[in-house]
Amino acid sequence: MNINKFLSNNWSIIVGLLAAIFTAGTLFSEFTALKTELQTIHERLDKKIKVINELEDRIIDIEKELQYEKGYIEGKGK
């Protein structure tokens, strides 16, 4: 009987507490989803950076080859 009286006198506090727990769970869920999304974006960015670095290396190699050919042609012409 004592618990029923406590609940009836303090129902607004109990409802507020339940709402706070629900809100905390919702916030935790949102932060977890954002963390997962951020990890996915980070992984995609890492892949793109790797591709850019590989392309940059290929460009440098092509430029070196062009300079070599240019020098070879100029040297051959003299």
C-alpha cells in the first residue's frame, strides 16, 4: 500500500524520470549512428586519398618519361 501511495503522490517525477531515460537512449542511439557514419566517411576518404596518391605517382612517372624522351630527341638532333 505504501508503494501505491508513493506512486500516486509522485507520478510526475516518475514520468519525468522515464522520459529522461527514454531521451538518453535516443541520444545514445543517434550518437552511435553518427559515429558509424563518420567511420564510413573516414574509410571512403582514406580510399580516395590512396587513389589520389597513386595517380600523382603515375603523373610524376609520366612527366619523367616525357622529359627523358624530350632530352633524347634533342640530343639525337644535335
